[in-house]
Amino acid sequence: MVAGLVRFAVRRSLNDTRYVRVVKRRHATGLVADVYRQVERDFSMLAPPVALHSAAPETMAASWMVLRETLLAQGFADRAGKEAVATGVSLANDCPYCADVHGMTLAAIPDAGSDVDVLTEWARVSATSVRVAAPFPPERAAELIGVAVAFHHYNRMVNVFLSDSPFPPHVPESAKPKARKVLGGVLRPGPGGAVAGESLAFLPAVPLPDDLGWARSNGVVAEAFARAYAVAEAAGERSVPSSVRALLRTRLSTWDGRAPGISRSWVDAEVAGLPEADRAAGKLALVVAFASYQVDDALVSAFRATAPDDSTLVELVAWASLSTARRISTWLAGTEHVDKAA
């Protein structure tokens, strides 16, 4: 009974998604309906961080794919370790929603093991280019690096489109400790985990890009990210001006993970060289990439004045988020080779 009420409350929180209208489950068709069914089956509920992508069906499928095939699918790494990585990345990115959800899921897993604290700290450091030895054997690398990369994407999406809490505003603070415990139990994985690879049918196969070397030991993870990257690039071509794509790629190529500052004045100088018509898109894409917690109504409204469709907004934010996560993956791949005795 209580678990059902918590599921209902979290599902109702979809109504509080900012800036875009989420496709209702009863109105979902085609790819959106197919993804929704798999999310509900594998995650015990229609998770708002997945559903917020629903205005752009292929982008939603891509985002679900990288989450499912790393965090939820059966593999060499256990779920507790994966939840520790998800929590650590979310703390590093100032994403209280994801830190709350995955922290409570981790707390609900019995006998989580002594390595979860080490994995959480490794994941927190993953937000910078500091090379820290990976605290796991090579056979777990694709899954755990994959979880980290997936959450560097998801944290940015959630910071833009969802509130700071997985519970709707009408849930009183006094009730949240019990609700967290119950939701953690709802999300706690059962034995075994999801069957790996079942989400790959949502998107067509593509060649693996060169920067997926860290995932090649796990064919399913590699395929999931290759297809997601291809979808993100296609979305960028549709919804992000070419000048903005070039600017963000240039900035990411030298970025070391450091936040740009407390104020948002830095972004004005960054977009000064863009055509005036592209500056709103440039500001939003850069802030999503480098300081997603700074996105506000003014930034989104300025962009929507030039591109009013929900799908365009979702695709721009997703392209910037996954581009940043992809850059971070190159640092994480390097941590596998750091001398652990150093």
C-alpha cells in the first residue's frame, strides 16, 4: 500500500517537469510507448528522468539505452557498486534529485560491500580531468565507466527539467525520510537484474566511434553508447545551430572539468563571437554543458523565443549534455591505466 502511494507520488511528479510537456503514459504511442513499457518493467515505475525526454522519442530511447545497459543490466559489476557510482557523479554535478534517488537505492541494498565508498569517491572525482586509479578490475570497467558517463548526461538533463526532489511539492518535509526509505525499497533491484541488450532494438546499429575504446570489452555497452551518440549528433544537427556546435566542441576540447564560476557572466563573453540569432542557443548549450545547475527560466525563455518546440529544446539540452559526458569519458578511460601503486 505505502509503496504504491510512493510510486503514485513519483509518477505525479511528472506533472512538475519544467519547460516541456511529458507524454502521458495513456497517450504514448510508437517508440515512446515501447520505451515506457520497458522502463516500467525494469525500473518498477515510469522514471521521470527518462520520461522528460519524451518530446524527442529517439533521444529518449538513446538516453534510456545508456542507463539501462549500464546501471540495470546483468554484468560483472554488482548493482550496489553501480549505484555508488551514480550517487558520486550526481554529487559532483550538484544534482540533488539524482543523488537522492540513487543514494536511497544504494542504502536499501543489503550487504552492499565495503567498496561502495571508494567507488563513490572515484565517481565524484570523475567530474574533473584528475587521473585517479580506477578502483575496480578491468572486467568491470565498461559497466562502471558507462554508469558514470550516463549520469554525467542525466544529471544535466535533470538539473534543467526536474526539481531538486523526486517527490512532488505537496509531500511535506516531515514525511520525506519515510518516503525515501520506501522508495529505496521500491527501486531496490531484485535478484539477477535486467537481461542485457534488450533495449538495443529501439535504435539501429551504427559503427563504433574511436572514443568508445573503454566500452569495447562489453559489446552491449559499446553498442548502446554508439547508438546513443549517433542519435545525439543527429539531434544536434536538427536543433542546434552549427556555430553553437562548433563553439561547444572547441570549448570541450580543452576543458578540464572546472566549473566556470558562481555567476553566469562568463557565458556572455563566450557567445560574443556567435551570430546574434544563435546567441540564445549558445548560452543555453554552454550553461548546460559546464554549469547545468545555473540554467533558469530566462535562459530557456530566450532560447524558446527562437525555437518554440519542446522537441527542439530537449534535443539541444540532450546534445549538450551527452557531448559533455562524452568528453568526460575520455578522462575516465585513462583512469584504467593509472599505476595503482602510484
